[in-house]
Amino acid sequence: MTSKREREVTRHFRVGKDIDTTLLKNLIVLIDGYLINYFGDPAPFEKPIKAGKLGSEISAEWKEIQRSLMKIATTVKVIPRIGSLLTIQSMLRSASLAVSIGAVLLSLTGAFPTYLENPLLFLFMLMLIASVMIVASRFAGREVAKRIEAYFEEHKQKYGFVRQYLKQTAQKLLYTLSSYLKTSGEDPSEHTIKLYEVNYDGIKVLKKPKWFRKQYVVVVD
């Protein structure tokens, strides 16, 4: 029969007395993002994790984590018309940023074209255009997410195990953070995490998503 102590050990990774908690939280966020089809870049994580910043057990697990993330990310390329939607979304975001920066620079320098009769109206129009492009990019992003989710749902048998593994790993990392903070005596309220999903055990939601923030703000409970 498994003891309580043994169950506690197996549900989280064993780490040392001094780990990079910021790196651990960012890894949780990275994996959580993949579960809702937001594909962050895992490359910056490889060097510090392999260097033992999160302990030897997570370092040993990293190869499987990375392989699972890449299996999901590379699959997106085969989904019909996803590429064009992603391009449109990227172009809208870039154009919105450029217009917003232009409007701010004009307001700071006052270098308006001489033929403008109402510079303030011109600034308002620029910001309105930037806002419309941001909204359009979000609609494009939602359509991308819907098509990706539909594809994975259609091919559930092929990708179900990978997604389940990532979900379980994110949960185990949350338990790891909780255990580390308890052992080190640190206050969990000082280690907030922004997650897209909150169907995890052992977390407490502090803030829900809003129009300008897509993620929940949580702490380990």
C-alpha cells in the first residue's frame, strides 16, 4: 500500500532548495498555452532547464515535454487554410502597432501635414483604425483557434495522449511550485501565474480574463 509521503512525492517533481521560480512559472504558462492552441516558443527554456535551473527530474523530463509541444505545433501546418489566417492575423497586428506608434509620435512632435485642417480629428481617426485592426486580428485569432480545436477533436485518437500528457505535466509542475514554496517558506501570493485554463487542482483564481487580458491570474493554493 502506497504511503501518503510516497503519493506526495510522485505527484510533483523533486527539486532542490534553490530553483528558478520564474522559469518554473513560465514553463507552466508555456504548456498551458499549448493546451488552448497558443503556441509559445520553447527554445529559450532548453538551456536553463538542461543546466539544472529546475532540478534534475525536470531536466530529464524536458526532452519529452519538448517533443510533445513540437508534435502539436507542427501539426498546425497541415490544417487547411490555417496558414493564410495566421498571415492575416500577423499583418493586422503589425499594421495596428505601426499606426499606433505613428499616432503617438505625431502627438508628441506635432509634425502634422500642413494641409490638415483638424489634427486632433486626424489623430482620432488613426487610433480608430488601429483599434479596428486589433479587433479584426482577434477575430482572425479566434477563427484560427476554432479550426485548430476542430482538427484536434476530429483526430482525438492521434493527439489525445499528447494533450493529456501535457495537461498532466502542467498539473505536476503546479504541484511542484506549491511544494517548493511551502518548503522554502515563500508567500504564494507573491508568485502569481497567468493561465489560459483553470481546470487544475491546487490553484486559486484571483482575477478572471477581461477584454485586454486573455488569461486568468492565479496562485497555487
